[in-house]
Amino acid sequence: GAFLLAVSSVEVTFVFTAVALVWSALFALTLRPHDAGAREAPALSEPAGWLDEVREGVRVVREDRGLLLLVGLFGVQTVIAGAVSVFTVVVALDVLDAGNAWVGILDAAGGVGALLGVTIVTRLTDGGRLSNGVITGLLLWGLPLILIALVDTKAAAVAALLLIGVGDTAIDVSSYTLVQRLVPEELLGRVFGLVETVVVAGLAVGALVAPLVIELIGIEAALIAFACLPAVILVATRSLRHLDKRAVVDERPRTLLRGLPMFSVLPLPVLDGLAMAARPLEVADGATVVSQGDAGDRYYVVDEGEVDVVIDGAIVTRLAPGDGFGELALLRDAPRAASVVARGPVRMLTLDRDAFLHAVTSHAGATRAADAVMAGYRRPAMATA
């Protein structure tokens, strides 16, 4: 965007952006639900229509003070974000007098900061303290605006946008993960629908109010005014800490799943969802877990004990804790290629077909890892279920 503004015109940049959006929309229109998943999905008690789904999402949030707090903080953050979209233009053109290209450069600085935030957020949320990411993220959305107000240089503006980008990643990852852990899976879509509504409304309010505030009190005072909005976090910190205790996820399923190549590349929220979807299974000594030729409906991970993989009556390999099996039948929609028999008491985790396929096929890294696993099946020594 900055490059186009520097070498062409605003009109050309708009056209380029419009073409990119239409191009993306054409691909989005081709998306269809997975047929098998649609046939096999359990019959849930769905509301009669979309308005009932909206009401149910609102009800869930209204009745949970923790969720209500999170949604409110989403609103505060996005109001600031909407204002920042205006401030970026005013700062580049009026405060710095740097020209059109610097609008794009400052936006790009925010994007770079968001990438840097990926590495930082893991440290912030270490030990399950997701509230750290929410608190830090919200503060970083506001406080850097003071730097722009007090130091009107290009370097200060770039540094401020970098910090805001870091804050954007921190609050997004932490807040969305908290919501996912607090809301029952069957209601998650409705609650996220409400969250996204608040996000879009916040962006609109911030973008509409910022020009009025700038007109009334000037750009420097407006920057400081919006920088003070994150102060609401001071009264919310204790409640956020309480949400950490509610949002604890059993580490064992997540550790087992992360140890498998196809799941190790998944982002934290996706891995959390997968861990919560896993179900324990205990198998007695000598029991058959899956039979060769049967239809595949689950993926299995060995937690305790060992299992033998048997093809045509011959044991071809033995799986130990941390090993998984069953992906071949699910990925290829084919019968089980082998039987799996317990050697002594065995404890496992299982993922149903839809949860497994959604996790693997929705993330490019997981898909490549799954392809590598499937390639291994072409070698007889690696043949498993």
C-alpha cells in the first residue's frame, strides 16, 4: 500500500485493494461444508432461526460476568483501534507532514509488530496466565499513543505502531483463547458471533468519534485521551485473574497432541480446542481397539501402555505412549488398513472424525505433516492403522 501510494495515486491504491478483495471473495464463495461431516454431525437442539441464535449468544454472555467483562474489553480495544486508523492518517499527513506513503508505512509497522507479538505472547501466557496477554495487549493499544503525542518524529511514530501491533496479537490470542475455554463448544459459534459484532461496532465507533475529538481538542490531546481508555484494565485485573482459574485446560491431552507432528504446528487456540474435544478411552489387555477392514471414525493417541499393529494376522509394529494411529482411514476415507490390539491395560485419547479432520485440514502446516505421515505408509515397515 505504501509503495503504491508513493509511485502512483490514491485511486490506483483503492483499485488494487478492491481487486484483491474481490479475488479473495471468489475463493471464499467456493467453500462448502465437508459432506461427511454434515451427514455425521450429531443432532443438536438448534434455535429456530438466526435471531434466536443471536439471543442465545447474548444470554450466555449476559449471564456470565467473566465473559461479559471480556466482551467489554474487546469493545474498548476496538474503539481504540478504530481511532488509531484515523490517527495514522492524521499523524502521517499533518503531524509529520510525511506524505501519503507514510500512511502505509505506519500501517505496515503495526503489521510487523503483530508478527513480533507471536513470539512474545507465548511468554506472556506461560503457565496458563492468559490474563497477562489481555492486560498487556490492552495497555499496548493505548500507551504508545502518548509517545506519538509527545514526540512528533517518524521514528517515534513507527515505534508506537510496532508496540500497538504487539499489543494487538497479545490481546487477540489471549482473549479469544479465554472465550474458547469458557464457553461450551455447542454455544461457541453464537458467542463468537456476538464478539465479532462488538469488534466491528467498536471499530466503527472509534473511527467516527476520533475525527470529532481531533476537531474539538486537537490531535495531541486526542491521542492522549484515547491512550487513557485502557485504564479500565485497572478495575478489571482481579476479575481477569479469576478467569485464568476457570480456563484451566488439562495439560496431559495437550502435551500428547503437541508431541505428534501433524498437531505440533497448530496455534494455541486450535490445539486447546482439540485437547478439549479429546475423550479418554481405557482398553483391557488383549482387547481389539480397531479391526482391519472396518470404517474409520476416530483417531487414537496412546497415553499409557502399548498396542500391537496387526496386518493379516502378523504384528508389523508396536506403538508406545505418545504414538498416534488411525489417521489413514480418516484422511483417505478408507477402511482400516490394520487391526490394533492392546498389550496389557491401555489408556488412550480419542478424537472423533470431524474434530480430527477440521484440525488437520484447516492449517497448512498440519496438512503437510499429515501428508508426510501418509507418505510413510508406503513403506511396509511403517504400515499402521
